Amino acid sequence: MRRRRVVVTGGAGFVGSHLCERMLDLGFEVLCIDSFLTGRRRNIRHLTGRPGFRVTVQDVADPVEVDGPVHAVLHLASPASPVDYLRYPVETLKAGALGTLNLLELAEAKGARFLLASTSETYGDPLVHPQPESYWGNVNPVGPRSVYDEAKRFAEAATSAFHANRGVDTRIIRIFNTFGPRMRANDGRVIPTFIHQALAGRPLTVAGDGSQTRSVCYVDDLVDGIVAMLHADHPGPVNLGNPRELTVLEIAALIRELTGSGSSVTFVDRPVDDPSHRRPDISLAKDLLGWEPQVGLEDGLLRTIAWFRRRAGSTAAVVIP
Ligand code: NAD
Ligand code: UDP
């Protein structure tokens, strides 16, 4: 019997590549659709020989056609780091708006389940702490981050409408800050940036006074949550994140300690509308999915640091003849 097939958009990105790998491990065929805007071929190179794995290079803002049956559409395609979405503002709006509509239509045509990778950014700079799914958020609709936040809010609205009015079997997850191997050293997000700086012996660039907080989740835990949500009988939205909250200064100190780096800290301007606190309320995920993060912060950081060290080594090996 043919294995069931899932479509993973953004499958060559950080989270998407881990998800493609997991779905293959679970016995699914995987069609990865990616434009390589912020993703990298090397993220999926190790999957290309595996039976049932295919890659299509396409922008999901253009109509998406797929031959044959599809069991589920997992829509992750979108720039995700602030540096990336500020560099690609219109592309980000299109991925969240046109891309989501195109993939909902694909799911409808195939009778497939649809899962939207939404974000804690839908809460904006939250006035409620920690953030439950019932909180509607505090987003500046005309600020620089709105291209991402509002695109994802539109994507949630579109997903909800296809669920309510077009009978599509949908899921929405709101992902909180996640880290791990395969993040780009230059994607601008705090953990890869600090690890890269610490390993290079350069100062860690702390934005503002570093008192703002984030709650960071290791990627394997997130993928566990995505798979659980895909198989759950609930449309969501459901928060997926690790409630352990740290200030940015605490993240910097921990990375310096775990890398054994002598790097100093330098203070740089805080991005406009940078949220000051963020922590998921994961009660719903616990009740509904029996899910909560398993990988400790230090353990996840050590795994990520080891990956960055290996990559630096292999890059050096290529550069030095
Ligand atoms: P990423 O930038 O590493 O991956 C995004 C992938 O989408 C890339 O491979 C990129 O090339 C692809 N892509 C972008 N626009 C596209 C388009 N129009 N058509 C086809 N492919 C396109 O980012 P990530 O961290 O892996 O994030 C993946 C998803 O998870 C995103 O939807 C993001 O909003 C969501 N998310 C991630 C986090 C996190 O902390 N990593 C937090 C919240 C939400
Ligand atoms: N940040 C920082 N230095 C950096 C990159 C980010 O201090 O080099 C801060 C950023 O201002 C924010 C936090 O770290 O307060 C998390 O930023 P990130 O871009 O990782 O994620 P997001 O803002 O989307 O939560």
C-alpha cells in the first residue's frame, strides 16, 4: 500500500527541515515545497536520498498544484526572523496571505487536513502575561513588524474561515521562540546570533538593556508538539513553546558560560516594537495533547552549540585548501 503523503511548505527552513525528517521517520511520504527565500538546500541534503522525499521549488504565493492524493498540508513557509521579514516585507505578507489561501484551497481540493504554523507574534507586545490562546493581542498594525504579525493574523482568520465555511479540517498552532541546529548564524535571532558571536570571540549584541524576556523551546520538543497537534481532534489555536522565561541578558550569560567564551557584551539599539515580555501559557497543549517540553534549556543550548561548532569546522575545512 502507498504511504500517506504530507506537503510541508517551508520544508527547507529551520523548523520545516526537522519536521520533514520526523514525518519521514513516521512513515509518511513528504513533498517539501520551498522557494529557498530564507531556507537552505543543505538543511535537507541528508533527506534527498530517502524514499518518499521530494522537493518542489516554488513560491507558495503563486497557485500551488500537486498531483495525487495528499493526507495533510503543513504550512510553514514564511520568513520568520525579524531580520528576514524586515528584509522581505512584501514577500512575508504574501506568504502569510496569498500562500495561506492557496494552501487552504489545495487542502480543500484534496480533502486533506491543514495545519498553520502561526506565531506568538499574533499577541504582539502582550499586555497579558503569560499569554493564553484566549488573549487577542496588542499588535501595531502599521509598525515594521506588522508585515509578519498581521500576515499571520490574516492566516489564522483565513484558516478559521475555511474551517467554519468550507469544511476543511484545520489546525492552528502558535509557535513561541524556538531554537536548535540548522538556524542560520546570520538570521538575526537572538540564540544563533549569540552563539555565533560567542564562538567567534566577538561581543554579544544585547538589544536595549537586555531586560526584555523570551521563553525558548528546543526544536525537537516543538516538532513533537506539531505532530501531536496534527493528530489531535481540535482546530486550535494551541500555544507550543517552553514556559521557561529568561531576560535577554540571562540568555547572553548562559551562552557565554556554555561556550566557555570570553566574549564581552555590547548594548545596541532595541528594534522598534520589540515585545518586552513573552511566555506561553501551555495549559491547553498539556490538556489536549499531553504535550510539554522535555529538553532542558542547557541541554538544548549545548546541542545547538555543538552543531554550530561542527558547522564552523566543516566550513573552515572547505575554505582552507
Ligand atoms: P525559516 O526562515 O528557517 O524557514 C522558513 C522557510 O520558508 C524557508 O525555507 C523559506 O525559504 C521558506 N519560504 C519563505 N517564504 C516562502 C514562500 N513564499 N514560498 C515558499 N517557501 C517560502 O524559519 P523557521 O524558524 O523555520 O519558521 C518556520 C515557520 O514557523 C514560519 O511560518 C514561522 O512563522 C513559524 N514560527 C517559527 C518560530 C521560531 O521560533 N522558529 C516562532 C514562531 C513561528
Ligand atoms: N536580540 C538581542 N540581540 C540580538 C538579537 C536579538 O538582544 O543580536 C533580542 C531582541 O531585541 C528581542 C529578543 O532578543 O528582544 C528576541 O529576538 P529574536 O529576534 O530572537 O526573536 P523575536 O523578537 O521574534 O522574539
